[in-house]
Amino acid sequence: MKLWQLNQYLNHGKFIVQKMLGSGGFGVTYSVRERDTGKLFVIKTLNYIQQNKEDFQQQQVKFVNEAVRLARCSHPHIVKVYEVIQEDGLWCIVMEYIDGEDLAKYLEKNGALSEEEALLYIDQIGQALEYIHHQGFLHRDIKPSNIILRRGKSEVVLIDFGLAREYTIGQVRSMTNEKTDGYAPIEQYKKRGNFGAYTDVYGLAATLYTLLTKEVPMPAEYRNEDTTFLAPKQLNPQISDRINDAILVGMTLEPQNRPQSVFEFRELLGLANILPSGQAHKKLISAVGMDYTRLRDLLAEKRWKEADEETTRVILAVAKKENEGWLSEKDIANFPCQDIRTIDQLWVTHSHGHFGFSVQRRTYQSLRGNKKFRREVWDAVGDKVGWRKDNKWMYYDDFIFDITAPEAHLPSGIFWFDSWWGRYGWFLLDGVEKRFYYLIIRVLKCNI
């Protein structure tokens, strides 16, 4: 068993141990100072419990995987990982040192937070969760002690990805049933089940419950029809009905009855209203940090074709498919709702409701399109939006790139571009129709 001591040198003398910061179910963290620069860092490694387990080496692999998952993240509200090192056979993660205190300690000092302050922090962590869900994994341990408030700022950072796991929508997966009572949903008490973004929604809602009441919610495994689960408003009458109701929906026991994404939960809280009327220039929200400024400017200038090509570019960039030039069904199914909303709202706003994915969705539904693909509906869509003429599908360069085009005519490049084949006419129409269908289904699921 290895426990580091004050002033101990690590990594061939590069770091000097300052103190132990804390220990959790898997890891132990230390603050260290880089000898050459004097800069503070945090180093995390497996705690003494894990070091003494028979499957210690397997735990080491999981621990390194945590570092890999974190290293993939670059978000202002997620702790930064700089490198992985090995010290006397023990793998360690070198991370950002955050000057501040976690929200659990902050609550102890200050009592229950106001709605305004609590929602500010929940919104920041919610955006961080949307980002990591887009990366394909869950945090699974959202709670006040895993959220650090930067000293002197109204900014929080999500830490401790020890329970994070990859997930695929709709797949039954085996996962460790490690959890924190009060913040873990019922599915986390089982080793095998359907996990999804709604798993972290429960933890986020439970965290908001605590921030507003200073009470830990009743553990999910003890909640049933015969037990009394106190609504947060019963503990703090100052909580508004909207926030009280949103928390209860977010903490619904049955996963299928919770908001299915963090964005939906943020909508219930009134935190996800993007691009208010007359303010489209102020806030262009992205779950992955995509810059939509150029798209906004092109649409504002009514440069429709360039805007359509820019839409294709940013969508492929968000999905990390720039080289391929097309989207698969999985790419579209995992595309962040936040980004679809922003792109759609830009098109709707600047075309005065004439163009946009939501306009295409309404057109599709008006022709009795549903969640089952039908060829006759696809043909009818093509006729109505002007992608088909005289029973023949048009080439992309023959589309109408101005406001005189039929309603829902644009955006279209993301469906037609297939490694640029659509531009020259020898594209596979089957790929075009499938991309359109999958994206409409995504728009429906995102409630756009």
C-alpha cells in the first residue's frame, strides 16, 4: 500500500507533494507543486482500498481509462487533465488544481442557496454533462461534493470521473453498481440495465434538490408507493412551483418518465431558451464549443447558398465527420440537441420561418410522415419542398438559393452532400433520403 507524504518527490522530482485533498470510493487526490514553475496541480491515484484488492491491476486499467475519457474533454466546466504518469508502479492522473471549495462544503458554510445562485451552477454543470454525453459517456456520480466552486467567481467545475462509463442509447449494459445514495437513480442499483443521459439527469436534479434545501434526498432504492418522498418545496417554501416540479420530474424513479436528456431538464428549469426574439446575435449555444458566428452572419446577409454550405460544414465538424463528408445513422442519433436547436433557430429567425429543420419536420408530419420510413412520404416531401420536379430528383446545384424557394427548401446540403457526389449528380439517392429521415427523427426527439 502506497500513501504519499508531505514534501515527497514524485515523477523523478518534477512534483512535490503538498497535502492530501481527499479520498473517495476509488481514488485519493493530492495537491502537488511543480518544482520548476511553482505551479499547483492535483494528482489522483487509486486509494488504499483499491490497492489492496486482488483485481488491483484491472482497477488500474479502469483508472487509466478515466484519464483517457477526461483527456478527451475540453470544456470550461470540466476539470482539465494534463498527463498520466506512473509512480512506483502506481498510475496517476495529473490534473488542473482548482482554487475553491466543493458545493457540499459551501452549503455547510452558507446554508441553502437562492434559486438564482443554484440554477446558475446547475446550468453550468448541465452544459458540461451535455458535452460529455456527446462524447459518448456518462458521469454517474453527480453530487455537490463533485462540483467545485472557483474562489471569488460564480463558476463551478465538475470533477471525479471515477464512475464514468461509455454508453450507447438503447443498449443494455453491465456497469459497476457503485453509487452515492440520494443522488443515484434506481437503475444504478443494478449491475445490468438501460443507462442513458437520463441517469445523469437524476443526479443533477437531486443535486439541485440539495442546493435548495441543504438536505440529501431519500435514496432511490427506498422510494416506493408506500414511502413519503418530500418535495423540495416542503423543505423550503421559497422554491418556485416551476423549479419544484422540474426537480420532481428529473427525479422520477422510472427512467423512461424522466427528461431523456439534460437539455430537456434544463428546458423544464427555464435555462435552455436560446436565441430570444430580437437577440439572435447575442448567444449562439453549442454543446461542443462550435462557433456559429459565420453561419449567423451569412444568414443575416441572405447569402443562402453559402449559409447552406456553412451549415453542412459545421454539422460535419460537430459530428467529427469532416473527412468523410457525410453522416451515419449513429452520427445523427447522437448529434447534440443544443446544436440542432441553434442551427435551426438561426435559419428560422433569418428566413422569417421559411427555412429550417423544424420547418422541414412540420412539412414531413403534414404529409403523414411518422417514425417509420415510407417511400411515398419521401417522394411527397421532395415534391413539396422543391427537391423533385416532374417526378425527377434534382441535383444540388439546381436548387433555389433565395427566399423565393418553396418553404422548407433549405437547409439541404447536409442531406445531398455525400463526399461531394451530390454536387455532380452521381450521388446515391438512398443515402440522401435516409439522412433526411434520420435527422427528422432526431429533430422530433429533441422536441424542435
